[in-house]
Amino acid sequence: MKVLVIGSGGRCHAIVEALSRSPKAPKIYAAPGNAGISQLAECVAIKDTDVKALLAFAKEQSIDLTVVGPEAALAVGVVDAFREAGLKIFGPTKAATEIESSKDFAKRLMKKYDVPTADYATFSDFDEALAYVRKGSLPTVLKYDGLAAGKGVVIATTMEEAEATLRDMLLDTKFGQGRVVIEEFLTGEEFSLMCFVAGDKISPMPVAQDHKRAYDNDEGPNTGGMGAYTELPFITEEDHAYAMSHIMQRVADAMVAEGTPFTGVLYGGLMKTPQGIKVIEFNARFGDPETEVVLPRLKSDAVDVFMAVANNEAPKTEWSSEATLGIVLASKGYPGSYDKGFAIRGTECVDSKVYHMGTAMRGDELVTAGGRVMIVVASAPTLKEAQSKARADIEKIECENLFHRTDIGNKAFR
Ligand code: AMP
Ligand code: GLY
């Protein structure tokens, strides 16, 4: 059994690690992988968006199953190309990826199929957009329509800021061709519900919560995620059942009805508002860093799970009852500019799982090579214990240029 994982960050390390626990003991390749992944898989120097080279490699090596991590690979149609060539691949087609890559597509679908989400309007004309914002209330949420690597959302609290943002998104070339989705501002606790989806068949993973801001108490700029945990006390069984039936199942069915059936991981970025659970966004792939805290709980054979979905069947999944909590170590300066190449020591002293996000080898020394560098993920019977364990373990990792949040998981104890 040969498996290829496309991608290089912490999410892919967690996918590779889950596959490495399979009793089938598959031979794992990662394209391009990273220093941590290379301990479990053979890394091949192919860019995650180089569809031609990925396809050639998969054919040459007779890869049995390919698993796609990043959205960029999906958006260039890697799944379509593999399927056309008759190869098994886990992930949505380019057309189904629109649920993530186009905010307008996602909003139209939700409206048509009665999926709860913030009210909105879409504009390509600056004057019309500005007039709409002036009529509405503040704060207002402005989303650039297209893949913007997490940088396309601005929550404007003043009219000046709203106007400047619309100017950026619709008149300047900063974001490319412009369209903006303007949304009602919602309040409430955010959480992530990822489901394996094979057409109209869906299977949930444990609910997780990301921490997007750089610093403690959700202060500072937005990042790719500074930590996450599973087992959210404020999401009741009733909440979960509602989110599954009114959101995740409805969207899976809608994608089938629209002629773009979804296969892979559908990620619901949801918010528990005073008016009920609503959708903030969808992603067409595993969340990062949610995957790093969710997949360690997968007790089933990950090869079987991914293969079932690739065959358009519902996977059988069993999850451990332990809570997990992960804290990200990031380069000082991130998400702004930062230096690389600082030695990292002590990872071998850590009991928790350590997934590499941005590391490299310099000779036989592990060094920093990205904004987010690694995530330390602890498992324990209770979330409190998982938090203590992750906090203790992170202190064992020595590097002069890293920082981390000290409040990951605290929202669960409020
Ligand atoms: P997105 O890229 O759509 O996930 O948005 C990034 C972040 O902006 C989300 O995680 C939320 O914290 C916030 N956000 C997005 N849309 C809304 C909204 N309608 N109301 C309040 N906050 C929002
Ligand atoms: N954790 C948010 C994302 O993966 O987009």
C-alpha cells in the first residue's frame, strides 16, 4: 500500500502521522513535506500545486491513494486531474472547492438551501457597496470574494475604515479583480465542525476550536491559528445535532443537487450566536490547526477512512474519548516579518505529539523555517489535564526566536 500526502505544514504532518498508525503500514510519500514529516514519510520535492509533476509521480510509483491537504492544490484541480487519470484521491473537485474559494458561491448556496448564516449582499461596484454600508450598522464585515489566504476579511468598526477597505478591495489592484461580500456582524463563540463527506453521506469529526489572533485574550493580528483543542463544553448535544442536520447535511445535499457533489473534508466554521448556530465560512479541506488536535483522536485505520471517502462511501470512524489541546510555537514577529534559521532543541524530551509546521534541517540541526514553526499537542482524559500537559511540554522546547499563547483552551473554563 502506497499513500501520497500533498502538502507541507502541521496539518499534513498530522495526516501523515494518522496514516502511519495504520495496521496496513503503508509506505507514505509527502510532496513536498517538511523536516518533521520526513521522520515518517519519504519527502519528494514537488510543489503542492504542480499537478503535472504530482500526477507523473503518482503514476510512476503506482500510488494507491493520494490525500490532499492545502486548498491551493484543490483550487488548481489536482483532484480532477487524478480522477481523470483513474487514480484514487481524497479531496473535492475544483468545482466543489468553490464552497471555500468563492464566498459569493457559498453565500448563494446557503441562501438557496436555507442554511443559517449572516445576512449579506455582494458588490463589484464601489459606489453601490459604499451606499449599502452607509445604510447599515457598524461593525460591518467586508470579505474579499476569492482565495485570500485568511487575509480577505476585515471587520470595520468605523465608516472611514469601511470605506478605505472597500477602496482597497474594489478600486485598487491589491486583491486582484474585485468583488466584495458585505455581511451582518455576528457575535458568539466560534467553533469548527469538520465532516468527512462523500456525496450525501457525512460523518463528523470531534468539534474543535481554533485561536486565530496572535496574542493572549484574542488580541493582536489574525494568524493561521495559534492553537486549538477538542471537547468544547459550550457545544451541547442539541447544538451538535442542529449543526449536523441544518448545516452540514444540508450543504452536502445541496452540493449534490447543484451538480457539484462534495468528496473529502467539509469544514464548517460556525458560530453559536444568540439566534442559534450560524455559518461563518466553509472550507473544502482539513482545518489548520484543528486537524492537529482532531486526528490524534482517530482510532480507526486512517487508510480505510480516506479510501472509503475516495470511493464515495461513508467512512466508519471511531474516536478516542480523550480531550486534546495544541499550542503553536511561532517565530517572533509572526504574522508580520520574522527571521528564520534559529536552532530548536528539546523536541525529543516532549511526551506530547509535536507536529512541524515550518521547520528545516541545517546539517543535523533542526531550525525554524516559517512563521508558525510547530504545534505541541497533548491528549488526556480531561481538557484541563491536556492543557497542563501541553503547557509543561512546550517549556521543554528551547529556541530563542519563538513565542506562544498561554491561554489556549481557556474559553472552555469560563
Ligand atoms: P473567515 O475568513 O470568513 O473565517 O473570517 C475570519 C474571521 O472573521 C472569522 O473567524 C470570524 O472571527 C470573523 N468573522 C467573519 N465573518 C463574521 C461575521 N459575519 N460576524 C462576525 N465575525 C465574523
Ligand atoms: N483554522 C482555520 C482554517 O483552517 O482555515
